[in-house]
Amino acid sequence: MSGALCSSVAAAALVIGAMAGPATAEPDTPVTYPTGSSANRAGGRGFDTCTAPSLDALRAWKASPYRTVNVYFGGINRGCTQPNLTSSWVRGATANGWKLLPTYFGRQPFCKIGTSKPHRFTASNATSYGTSDAKDAVSKAKGLGLLPGSALYADVEHYNRSDSDCRRSVRRYVSAWTKTLHGSGYLAGVYVHQDSGLRDLSNSYDWTTYARPDAVWMARWDGGTSLTGWPTVPNSHWAVHQRAKQYRGDHDETWGGVRLNIDSDALNAPVATVARSYKVTSATALNARRGPSTSYSVVRAHAPGSTLRVVCQGHGQKVGTSSVWDRLSNGTWVSDYYVSTPSRTGFSSALPRCTYPGQVTARVALNTRTGPGLSYSKTGSALPRGSLAWVMCQKSGSKVGTTTVWNRLSDGRWVSDYYVSNRSNTSWSSPTPRCP
């Protein structure tokens, strides 16, 4: 790529709050997660190359400090051929411990700085192109095995923001990209320069005219890896596992005897979700159920030794020595006790927790609590508006606004579902499971 919670206020969010309920439109457009989906995220260091490295190169680069690799998976302006980038490569890279940061190099602003990348959008056609690029991105992502719940990042290169029509065109393109991805069950990210796209999207963060992307990946080649204290966006914007930074541009590095030309990234952000293969270890057929408990009905049975495509892990009824259940790519659940994952007592680090993030809609920071109700004590930092609530499961609790549903987050805290953008502000939101 080119180089581009004040406690008193937070308390009010659950006392008086923003009684309009969760947004169903801009800026907090909900994601319509289908069955078998889940979000995933990555932290630490990552790198991006123009062409996806070979699997041999990735194996060698396990000696590096990097654990996430960017892939240019589509887009009319994508400049490099991708001979390695297949569904088999995606499975192999994931099995080798790599997380993937999928980037779509589609049409660019008409005022993009530089003459390369000829396919552009204007203020008049940005919405149309943002929609069509997002539809193409979803199709290509599915073809590679990047499952719903994955974050897909639109590459929006540095542009001349002195032109008001250009600023408008970028906001329209990103809004259409976001809404279209959300409608297909994907999270929407965007790669932007700190002095153009990041500044403009932050300025319109709360505008009801545009849908807000779920994550930002900022280019600033200053060598700094901090994901806070950025000069053109406040820390309260995209605050909860929603940021990445490209901190160093084109350079060569060698790890495990393999040299690659890369950009370097720091990240704490949503990435791709990819199913992993494991075997049934039970002596008899393993039942796959509609939820993570034997109280749920059986959908089908898997023979001993058969292969399962596991997307993520969640809490459920204890079976044997484990309360972990595995969600499969078809949306059913099986007890992890009978699956060849690395652990038979707890979660496995190779697999993400099952999460269904929604943007926080409260007009002031949303308190998080130790249990599903206002009587439980507050804990941890409140969630700013637009941050992602990483929801694992739902449970009944005290009524807030129009709902008694509460969300358990991936870190064990609880928030009222009334202030999280998803399918319902009155009841449960499929496919999020009930908390045990």
C-alpha cells in the first residue's frame, strides 16, 4: 500500500440513556449474522505484502514477531497477481497459526493523490460503487473460505481532502460498503491515511447520514506502534478491538531464511474467520445440536473419526471435563469434550471465542456490569458510542428500555442489549446463543 469515560456520564447511560434504543440505520447499522458465523480478532504485529506469500514462506516466518498477514483478495485496482491465494492456501495458513487481514482494493476517490489506480468513484456514483464493490468482496471472500463474521477492509488511498465533493464521495462509498457488508453478515473495515480518510470518517463518526465502519486501519509511517493517541482521531472512536496501524512502509525483512518485502502493522482489530478441521474422538456417533447443551434438539450425528469444520468455541453445558462447545460451519454445536481440539478442559487458543459484535448505540458511554441487570456492580471501562460490544451469548435480566435481554461479552462483562445494534431491541438476536 502507499504510505500513505467519565463515570458520572457513563452512569447515566443505563439510568436515562438514549431511549431511542439500538440503531437500525446510520450510523450504527447492525450486522445480520447468518447461522454458522462468528467474528474473530487479532492483536500484536502483522505484515502485508503485495502478493500473498507461499505457505512455505509463512512456515519460515513463524520465526518472526508477526502473527497476522494481510491478503489482497479482490478489487478492480488490485495490482498484484495472486497465484498462492486459494481456499486451500487460506486453510493452510490458518492451520499454521496465521490470522488473515483481508483487504479489497476497489475503486478509489476521484481526487486520489497520484496518477496510479485508474478506476475511480465520484460523489454521484460512490454509493453505487461502494455497494457493488462490497457485493463482489463478499463473493470473493466466500470463495476463499472467509466466513461471515469476518472483517473485510476497503483500501481507500490518500486523497486531496480540500475538495468537499471528494470528502462526500469517500463517506458515501464507505457507508455503502459498510451497509452492504453488514447485510451479508460481514464486519466492515477500512484502510485509510491518517490525514485524509481517517480524519474525514472520524469527523462524521456520529452523523446519521452515513453508516459507520466497524474498524479502521490507519497508515502513518512513523515507526510508532501505539493504537491510541493518534493525532487525527480521538481515542473514543473505534475504541474496542477496532484499530490497526501500518507503522512502517516498504522494506525487506528476512525470517527463517526467507526474505519478503513488507509493510509492518500493529493491530487490535477484527480479522477473518476461517473454519478449522478436527476429528470426532467419541466411540459412538457425536450429536450436533441447535445450541450448546443437550437440552437442544439434535440436527445430525457425526460418525467416530469423521472431520468437523469448527468455526469457534463458546460456553455451554458441562460434558465430561469441559463446558466448552464448538460451533460448526453449518451452525450446529457439538461438545468439545469429543473433538480433537488441543484441550479437553477449556478453550483452545487456536480457535476464537464465538462472538457476534454490535456497535454500541448509547449516546453516552455504556456501563458494563458483573451480571445481567442494573443491580449488579459496574466493572471495567464503559463502552463509548460506536465501539464494538463483542457479544458471546444472551440472558434474561432486568428490563432496560424495551428489552430484558442482556449480553455477555467475550471478557465476561455484561451490557444491556437495548444499547447494542443487532437484529432486535425487544428480544433475542439470532444466531447468538443463550448463556448457560
